[in-house]
Amino acid sequence: MNDCDTCAYCSYDEELDCYTCEMNLDEDEYARFVQWQYKKCPYYRDGDEYKIARKQ
């Protein structure tokens, strides 16, 4: 599974009709991001709000 699927910064854009990352990246960060120079996204934040509740 792709990390983007559960990321809090990923949301559906009705205008583009696709999911997009809402993380505000500068030009250099964006270039590294789209060229897949990261092994794992450094901006990933778990968007699963119920993760803590399931552990209880």
C-alpha cells in the first residue's frame, strides 16, 4: 500500500478529479519529491484518526 493512501495531507480534488498532496513544498522539495529521490516521504503524517482508539 502506498503511504499516500493514509496520509493526512492527501485529499480528493474534485476539480482535478484525483487525489492530491496538500503539503506546501518549495521548488527544490517538489523536484526531489516527483523524481522519487526519497525512499519514504518525509512529510507523511498518519491520517488515521482511530488508530489510538483501536489500541485501547
